[in-house]
Amino acid sequence: MRILRVAAIAAGGLLLMSQLVPAQASGKPSYEWELTPTGSTAQFRGLATVSKDVAWAGGSGGQVLRTVDGGKHWQNVSPAGAETVQFRDVEAFDAERAVVLSIGNGEDSRVYRTADGGRSWTETFRNTDPNAFYDCFDFFDGKRGLALSDPVDGKFRILATADGGRSWKVQPTAGMPAALPGEFAFAASGTCLVAGSGRTAWFATGGGDRPRVFRTVDGGKRWTVADSPMASGEAAGIFSLAFRNSLFGVAVGGDFLKPTEAVKAASVTDDGGRSWKLVPAEKAPKGYRSGSAFVPNTPATVIAVGPSGSDVSYDGGRSWEQFYDGSFDSVECAGHGSKAGCWASGARGAVARLTR
């Protein structure tokens, strides 16, 4: 099941030629992606945005890239000896410090950390449980972070760090609700688990008879779970979460096997993930979407990306309109004021910066 899922997600969508949809309605900013030359042909599903100038990308073939000049130049800073793994998530604290997660069964799930801009890396975790499969991770701050594995012995597994990714410890599962038959998380964009302020975090699922969103308020010890009205099935569910604050969030996904169809592809919450409201098909993203992020310096603007295009919502995810028809897998936004930025990444070495 997992091998089939990884193969399907790894295949990804082919990069399409970019064509901008007509400008947004008067009074709304119009967005476009500015592709940057990476010199790589890897598929980059792992992505970390520090600012409009600094970003990291992780992908197939064990590749990790870094830019510090807004994408004019990308440095290949890949960890030595990691050529056989797929980096599906990157979390970066600045231009020098980053942590990357590779996915897969057993020892293919690993964590590497750098503190010198990728000149050297330390492997800080290697999974030894053949039943575990780590999908994504996120950090509350520069020290505390969580990583998510698909269910082991009927429950999702959480890995935690309290020292910025230098060391990791598998957490007890007493406070984790039981998984549904066939339920798992999607290692599609590094946003199946997101950390909020304080000790609040969420992760999303699919594969079962209904997708669900799990929530913790104590840093990952105890979790509650809420059903979602989005699509469900072997290749369907919630692929990405994004939260504006502790209350307002967006979930996007759909059916991976129907990339151009908006199959119950988005939902929103205004109570911190305790309940979710489906976005009607006529207002939803125009197809399956694997990544999402709130745009800094805006009250409620969200970007969603997927194989068949990118969409923007100006109202916190309640309605969407497409602005780009090329393929991306991941989107991340970060920074403050004039340094804030959003980046997207995907197949065939594609990495782009969002411009207005």
C-alpha cells in the first residue's frame, strides 16, 4: 500500500508552460510565479521559505538546494551519501540552519541537520522500525519540533525534538486516537503536519473512509481528532494544511488520481480545527492541490498549488480563483514586512518566487 502510494506521489505532474489567467478583479492584487534557474532536474516537494531572498528546497535523488539572493543562484548543498533517498520536507531557521526529512519505509525515513548553510550535515535520526513511514515535520520555534509517521500498531506515530533537530525521540501513543482502517498521511508537500503558536499543532490524513484532522495543544502528547467533509479514498484526502493563527485554517487536497478535478478539494475552519466546512465545488480550487500557505502582509490571502495549477483565495480559503496553470507540488511563505516572501517548487527542478 505504502509502496504504491510513494510511487504515485513521486511520479508527480509534468511541468507545464506557464500561462497567466487574466488579471484579478479591480482592487485585488494579481500574482504570478517567477521561475528561477536551479540547474536541477529533481522533483522538489520539500521547501522552506525564510524570506524573499532565502529559501531551501529538498527533492528526489537526495538533493538539497539553497538560495540567498532571491533565486538568482542556487547552490547544491546536498548531504553526502543521501543520493538514494527522497527529501520531502525542509524546515529552515535562517540561511545557515536547516533540517531535512527523507521519507519511506524503515531506514529510508531519516533526518539530517546543518548549521553551516549545507557545507556539512549530520544525520540526527534514522528510523529502524520497518512499519514506520515518516511523511512530514514542522517546528514550533528554533528548538521544538514534531515529525509524523503513518500508523504503527493502529496509531499515528509522533517523533519529537527539543534541541532544534539535533536529537529526536519517539513519543508514547497513549494520547493518540486510533487510526481508521487504511488511514495515512500524504508525503506530498511537507505540509501534512503544521505547528502553530505555543504548543498547538495539527496533522491531516486520507486513505480511510473519511479524511480527518488531528490537533494537539500540549506539544504532541495528547491529540483530538475531527472528521473532514473533503474527499476520501486510497488516493484522496487532505494533502496540506495552512493556519493563519490558532483559529483560522485551510485544508486542501482532493483526489491525486483526478488532478484536474476539484473533488471536494478544500475546506476551512474558524475554531482551530475542531470542525471543518467544505468549500463548494464552484468556489474551490480548480483541481487537486498538494500544497497551501497564507501570504504574509495580507489579512486572509492563501495560495494553493498542484499539478494542474495554482489558485489564490482572498477570503481565507472560502473562495478561490486560478492564476497559473503550471505544475507545482509545494508552496511556503515566511518573513515579515519587506523581507516576506513565498516560494513554490515541483517537478523537473522547478522553483519559483511569487511576485505581485
